[in-house]
Amino acid sequence: LFGTLKHGKTDAASLKPAKDCKKIAYPKPDGVLTFDKLSSVFISNTNHEEDQQVHLVVKDMALQKASE
């Protein structure tokens, strides 16, 4: 098997809390191969007003906080 199929369970079942994981020390963006978030958004040609209304709405916030 390949990718995430090789662990034999669902992706959700294979996750663990962030507090139990080692923090990743990412290198600073070099501006050639890697870029900071603001530059990446600019390069992606994302264009909207700063005060644009949110277009995704969660109808039931309780579902977002519920656990299985």
C-alpha cells in the first residue's frame, strides 16, 4: 500500500494531539524557493477587500465542538 493507506486505519484514527508531538523547527523563508505567508497569498493572486464578508458559515457551532 502507499501513502496513508499503509497504517491500516482511518487517517482520523491515526492522529494524536499536537501537545504529544515534537515541535517542527521550520527554516525561515528564503524568498527564492520558500516564501512567507503574506508573499504566498500575493503570488496566488488572491484578490478581495479587507472587509469582505465571510462566505463560509457554520450553521451549528455545537457540531464543531462535539467529539465522537
